[in-house]
Amino acid sequence: MDLKCRKTTCKYNNYYTCIAKNISISNKPTCETFDNDSTKHVQDTSRCMFEEAPKYAPHREKKSLKVACSAKCLFNEDGFCVANGLTINPISESPYCMTFIKP
């Protein structure tokens, strides 16, 4: 599973890639694993949008990782996410799962 996270203030965020060992998505659907790190700052990519691309961590395939999920989602299979990838969005205060699709 490819894990992308745009919550750059999360302690598990490494250049937009999630490095958490376990991930849990609530029924809202938000990432319950999110842990705000006050030492990290929100990366402003707006100024360099056309001049320089933001840094991204190398792709990290996590085949053995099981993402617990309690959302009523198309990808929820017996309480686990079976999507090929998972993306968490920074738009709202809570870390919303962008992979969520109503069944």
C-alpha cells in the first residue's frame, strides 16, 4: 500500500510519506494515527510552486502493513483498508482520508 500524507505537521510524516508502523482510520473517516508535532511547520509550497517542486520521500511500498478502518467505505473489508494506496488531506483541521469512497 502506498501511503501519502499531506499533514506535514504529523510526527509520522516524512516528506509527504507516512512512516507510521500502524494506521487506523475512524468512521468519520479521519486518520486516528495522526499525532501533531509542534516542532514541525506547515510547508508552504505556494511560493515555489512554479520554480521548484517540493521534496518528496521515495515511494515506500508497505505490503505487510494493515490499515485498520471503521469507515463505511468501498475499500473497507472486514475492518481493514484494501485500497492500493491511502492519501490523507491537509485541507481541514482533521486528517481526512481522501481515499474514502461511499459503498
